[in-house]
Amino acid sequence: MRTTILFGGTNKERLVSVASAQALAEALPEAELWFWAPDDSVHETDAKTLAGHARPFEVDFVPGGRKVGASLEHALDRAGGRVLVLGLHGGRAENGELQAACELRGVPYTGSDSTSSHLAFDKVAAKRFAAIAGVKVPENIPLDGIDAAFADYGKLIAKPIFDGSSYGLIFVNAKQDLVAVRNAAKTEHYLIEPRIAGVEGTCAVLEQSNGEVIALPPIEIVPGEGTFDYTAKYLLKSTQEICPGRFSPEVTAAIKDNAMRAHKALSCSGYSRTDFIISDKGPVYLETNTLPGLTKASLYPKALKAQGIEFTDFLRDQIVLAERRLGK
């Protein structure tokens, strides 16, 4: 089957997707490149154009190639004989819609299936399933209870339920921040939780073609300006991502165990990355990413390297898994 890297997307995380695609194209030089544009059309592009795109985290990509389809669905209708390597993040790319469209057409793709993707993308549902698996999760605070919760906890955090945590975070440190949460919740569904003190950490899980599923070394995150948002992740050089993290052996084992529990509870396949706050009482679940970033600066490739796994070998193994799932 022909390998095609699909990247871009119709949501705001398409900038990260372009940076992921640059790393993917370098690792898989034989792969064709399809760019999913903001207007939903899909276009061919080439490795030279992609590699030459500077400042991908800040500037939109222009593919320059012929149109494959006027919409994603039209492009997938023409994807026969291809396996899609998904260099996508967020929105319809990660909420299960893309995966369902591929499944209906018999097009193999890397990563988790439509059901798992949809479940993990819903932060409230994902927390429920993680809790069922024995993972410690933060309390859910209803919108009409934020005043009382703020009085009790002193600090809260609010984040969009159906979006990546790089965007839309609201830290409630003062009463005026409650107004910001209420205003944001008028146009988007928000999850509100107590802000838990501790170190930010993340742990990748990898399914290999030999059937083994392993947790990779956890990563400790020290944001450059105190918040691990889009700017801290991709633009600030002061952000530290320490892999393996400076955790005790006992805490490291607990993080890896919790990441595996979340991966299995959400029925993820291929690979995932689960984020935690490492509190004084152990890991506390934040969310699971079914299409984590794969840029050269991203956390998942760092964990692969710490495990001694080459990025190209990881990708080729994921392609094998995608083709195998189609066969089943």
C-alpha cells in the first residue's frame, strides 16, 4: 500500500500538525503528502514545499499542489490502496470523525479507532473511564457551583471539554476570573476542576507490532512561564521537558501504571499520551491524547528516544499495525 501523510485540518491545531508533518516526512521520505486545508479541501504537496515552510507554529501553510478533493470525504473516496499516517491533532481529526470516515471506506490509518478517539476527546467521559480503571481524577465542579468551589479551594482551572489543553485554559486565581469562566462557557462547554498543586508530567504508551504494549519513560514538564499552554509548548525556549522525569522509582512506576490503565480503559490502540499532575499523593489524571504531537520538539518523540526506539522504526511499526487492523 502507498503511504500517505495526512496533515493540516480545519481546527486551530493545524499549525502543530504542519510541524508534525515536517518530522514525519523526514522520517518517511517515500510517503506522499496530503494537506487538509481549513476550508475542508485536501491538496497534494511535496516534501520540499513542506520542509521549506518556516515558523510552522505561527504561520499557516500553503500547499501549492493539485486538489485531491473538495472535502475530506471526497479525498478519502480516492484513498484506496493507501495507508494514512495521521499527522493531525484536535478537532475532527482527533474526535473520531476522521477515523469513522476512514473506517466506512476501508482506509487504514495510524492511531486509535473512531470510538476510542471520540471517548478520549471528551474530557469528562475520559475522566469517568480513567476513574473506573482506578486512576485518581480531579473533582468535577458545576458551573453554578464555581463560587463555592473557589471559596473552598482558592484556585480553580477551567478548560474546554472538546479541545486540546493548549487553548482556552482559564486559571481562576481571583474573583474576576470567575466572570471569564462564565463568559467562556456561553459559547463552549467547559470542564472546571480544583487546581491541584504538583509537577506537570506526561507518559506515553506504545503498542508494538509484536503485540506488546508498554509505557515509555515519563516526562517532567517545567513551563517557562508557569503554564504549559500553546506558547509554553511551542514558542518559549525556557520551557523544560525532562525525560526521563526526575521522579522517584515509586512515582515513576505509578505514572506508568496509570498511563497504561487509561490507555486500556479508553481502548486506545497504536499509541497515546496521558497527562498528569504529580501531586504529593501521586499522579492525578488530566487527559489522554490519542494523536499527540509528533514534531521534533514534541513529548512523544522524546519518550521514544529515551526508550531507545528510533522515530522511523516507530512510524513503520504503526503502519504495520494500521494495515493489520484493516485485515481484521
